Amino acid sequence: MIIAVQYSYATDAPLAEIRPAHREYLGGLADDGVIVASGPLTTANGALLIVSADSPDKALRILEADPFYIENCIAERTAEEWLPVIGVLKQYAQ
């Protein structure tokens, strides 16, 4: 199952300081096939993460170890199942 997770960052978050650890953590998840894609949103103070997980709740639990989450850089997180039916991610459709 593919889960779309959106982060909204806290306005006073020390993102630049924590970003290297955040990217290292997400890179490890990508190497394990858990993170399918991830990156910042260019028009919002946040990011979109495409996660392979059994449920939206499971995706959020996995991301609780993200240094951005641990250091309270994330003001809000949302997660919902996403069904990619066209393009390179359609292989994840169930």
C-alpha cells in the first residue's frame, strides 16, 4: 500500500541544523524500500513523502523516528492511502 504523508513544518524549527540527520534517516528508509519518494514542497513550508506501509497509521509510526519529528520541527502530519494508477509508481497499486 502506498501512503502519501504531508509534513507542515513548525515556523521556528531549526530545519537547516537537523536536515542532514533527517535526510540520512529517510535515505535509510529509501534503501529499505519504505520511502518511495520524498522532497520539500516548493510553495509551502513542508514536504511530501511517499511511503510503502500497511496503513496510514503504520506510515506515521515509522516516521516517528525521523529527526525532524523527534526535534519538534513538524507542526502537523497527515497521511492517507494513495493509489497511483498512471506513471512510474503504478507498480505499487493494489
